[in-house]
Amino acid sequence: MLNDLSILIIGGDNRYVEVMKELAQEGATVYIAGYDTLTEDVDALHTNLKHVNFSKLDALLLPVSGTNSEGEVELAPFSKTKLKLTEKMVNQTKKECTIYTGISNSFLEAIAERTDRKLVPLFTRDDMAILNSIPTAEGTLALAMEETDTMIHGSNVLVLGFGRVGLTVAKLFASVGAQVGVSARKAADLARIKEMGLKPIHVNKIEQEAANHDILINTIPSLVVDKKVLAAVSTSSLIIDLASAPGGVDFEVAKEKGIKAIHALGLPGKVAPKSAGKIIADVLIELLKEDNTSLK
Ligand code: NAP
């Protein structure tokens, strides 16, 4: 149980509604800032950043996308006002207060260093990224079904990247009968792709292989679907880019060529907010218990 803990959630989307419920169920006192328009009844105390007593806090939770380089929380769809985390706020917290965020940036790292507070970027953790890849893959499959007029079964799908998301996406599309090729650069990854019964394609060969696929799904956070690759892609193909901004596809060139290319971000929050929120909550609760061993 998290009975003695006070946690402030600053902004966040509908996934965090599940997080606040789970934290409250564990007995934590949950304060929420930036949920002015939330209609659901949750066991949390609405607050305003101006009125928070930071000295009581054991943990701060920032949205999945963290803050921008000025500390502004951009993912706060329930907030009527702008939310900004400042060094002054963090300085007022307990020395042991931990800052949890989805992803980090140099602003958060600098604040954590200057205030000597622990900063935990949840989404760089393997457990979180692997579990989160499940709703991501399901969302990708749903999108591919919506955006094509043919069955996924039997279609040629090229998955770029064989990390936590690429692997799950490749497996899911193969399981519904797609012919899946996966592009990677490490020999071990190419061997594993072959072992899984999928077609291994070295990243150097994407340009040659692109023409043979109906659907391209990119998970590589680097410009891999560039002008050269797009020159080979058929105008009837669908490209889904999952890589976080700026993504890995030259969208301008794709548009010029008349290729449908979608930058599909935040899929877990869109297709399965409750499950995605539960995934975040489970990992967060474990970490809070680890950090506060007296609570176990
Ligand atoms: P990951 O585990 O780090 O995997 C990244 C993959 O890209 C690895 O196979 C890596 O190969 C490869 N790669 C990286 N840079 C490359 C380069 N320059 N050339 C060729 N290959 C390269 O990351 P992940 O957890 O799968 O996440 C992938 C992306 O999806 C991230 O941008 C993440 O933020 C995003 N994401 C999006 C959603 C969504 O809803 N759209 C949901 C979850 C995650 P090596 O192992 O050889 O480096």
C-alpha cells in the first residue's frame, strides 16, 4: 500500500485517469492539477499549481510526453490553463521527492540536478516500453484495417525497426496472416527475425524492398523513409509512422508523390486508454514501493 504518500499529477491525458484511480486504491493521497474539465468522479483532490503545498509531496507525475524545454506541460487536454513546472516548485518538495515523467528532456534533467531530486523517465524502461507496445501494435493494426480496402491477411507488410515496438507489431501482423518483412541492422536481430519465420531485411536494403510491400510501418526514430525510399514506394501503399516526433518519414515528399502516410502518435492513449493507464500505474506503483520500502 502507498498509504503515507502524497502524489501530485500535473497534466496528462485520459490514461492518467486510470493512474489516479489505481494510486488512490493503493491508499495514496492524489492531487491533480490540470483536470478542470474532467467529468469523471475520481478519488483525487483537484488543485491549482499556485495553491499546491509542495513541501508535502513525495512524488510528482508529469505526462507521458513530459514538458517542453521551458517546463510547460503540453499534454493536458483537461486543463483550461497552461501548466508549467518550475525549479522553485521542485525545490519546495521533500528532499526524497521523485519526479516521474513519461519521457525526459534537458529541462527536466537540469532541474533534477540543480534541486538534487531523483528523475525517473518511465517510458525508457524496458518493462514499460514492452507492455506499452501491446496497445501500440493493436492500434496500428486497427489503423491499417481502417486505411486499406484489402485484408491484412495476405498483404505484404514491411516493419522498419526491431526494437520493443517493431517486434510486437511484426508479431501481431504475422499472427493475422500478413506476409511480414522486418528491417534491422544487427546480425542478431536479423537472425531472430528469420527464426520467427519472418523475412529479415537489412536496413541498407529498404530502398530495394520498399516497392514489394503494401504497408510500411516505421518504428525507427530516424529519417529512414526518405526521398530515395519513397521513390520506390507504390502510390497505392500505406505508410504508418510510429516513431515519435519528428518521426522517420519524409511526409512532404510522400504527399507530393500522393502516398498515404500517417504519423500515428500516442496510439495506446487513443485506442486503449484504460489498459495503457493500468500499464503506467502498475509500473509506477512498483517503483513507488521500491523507493519507499517502509510501505511494503
Ligand atoms: P527501441 O526499442 O529503441 O527500437 C528502435 C529500433 O530502431 C531498433 O531496432 C533500433 O535498432 C532501430 N534504430 C534506431 N536508430 C536507427 C537508425 N539510425 N538506423 C536503423 N535502425 C535504427 O524503440 P521502441 O521502444 O521500439 O520505440 C520505437 C519508436 O516508437 C520510438 O520513437 C517511440 O517513442 C515510439 N512509440 C510510438 C508509439 C505510438 O503510439 N506511435 C508508442 C510507443 C512508442 P538498434 O537496436 O540496432 O539500435
